[in-house]
Amino acid sequence: MKNKITRIVCTVGIALCLVISLSCDNFMDIHQEYIKDGERVYAPIVDSVTVFAGKGKVMMKLRYFNGHNLKHSTIYWNDKHDSLQVDLGQYDISAGLDSIEVTIPDLVESAYSFYIVNYDSHGNRSLEVSTFGNAYGADFQNSILNRSIKSLANFDDRFEIEWAAPSDQLVNVELKYIDELGNEISVVRDIENVGTYAKARDDEFVYRSYFLPEENALDLFYTEWSEPIKLPPAK
């Protein structure tokens, strides 16, 4: 019985050794794939990226950690057919955490995938970091409409506008009118349900609406001025 148990233990031990040996061989095969040309030194990657949408452009905030030895960053887009090389020497990036802002202009309206690769002074490149961003243009401009007016009220010393519910991207409404002294008044207000304004001499005004295509976008879009809106008789 003892010999039988011994044989079983030996068999299990041999099987385990074979499994471990095969695993090590597979690991070395994978490892050799990466070191077959010698171990490679990589430059530091971009620590983080924030992309701000704009009108025909994007702006990137690139953050570096210990990027003081980096020479330049290259940003790729359009399946890497387009690129922008950023000379980091002009920014005097410090050790520790530092950041720069880079604008990519002349973009057609679209959603973009961007890839950032760093290069150091020894010619080493980093692994790429990917991010996403949007550029806006005529399509978004053509999609926006002036905020609707729900009702108007006119008084001896003021007038009031009750606005319809705002769209998600509406941020401001601007009114222009002539006051009782003959001055042209321009008033920009944040989103409000009811707006009160000083008396309009001619009992009329024009307005336009401002839109931000997404949170933290760089540029506002605005509608054309409305046709003159006539106020009802004063109460």
C-alpha cells in the first residue's frame, strides 16, 4: 500500500513538473517576441490628456510627469494620415507634473480619434496614448434655433418675456432694443424662465440665442438675429 501511494505521488509530481516546464517555455516564447531585437527603452508617455471641442478645431491639454527630458510629442489623427509635431523645448517642461496646451486647427466637422507619442532627446519613443474629441462647424450651426417665446407682457416702465423650455445646449439669450432715451441696449442673460427688461421706446426688440455644443467647448455658436418682435400694448 505504501509503495502504491509513493508511485502515485511520484506520478503527480512528474506531471506538475511537466506543466510548469511548458508554462515557462510559453512565457519565454512570449517574452522573446519583445526582446528578440534587444531590450527597448521607452520615453515616458503623456500622463493624461483633456480634449476641448471647438469650431473647426480642438485644443488639447497634455499633462506630463517627469517630461523634462522629452524633445517633442507627435499627435496623429485621421487614421494617422495627419499629424502635428509639438516641439516641447519651447515650453520648458519641468520635472514632476507639468502641462501644456496645444491647438489643432483647420479640422472638418467630425468626431476624431487622436494618438499621442512622445520622443526623448535620445531618440526613444513612448507607447502611444489614445483619446477622442469633436470639432464642430456648419452642421451644428444649421441645427440651432432661436429660443421660443412663450408669452410677452408690456408695462409702463418695463416689459417681460416668458421663455419656452430651453434646449440642452442653450446657454445665453441676447436682446437688443432702444430705450426711452434713444440708447441701444444690449442685454445678455443666462438661462431664465422669465426675463424683465427696461422699457423699450418703440415697444419692440430683437434677440438671438447662444449655444455651447458640449460641456467645456471652446466656442459659442449663435443664431441670426430675429425679426423685430412687437410688444403688446402696455397694461
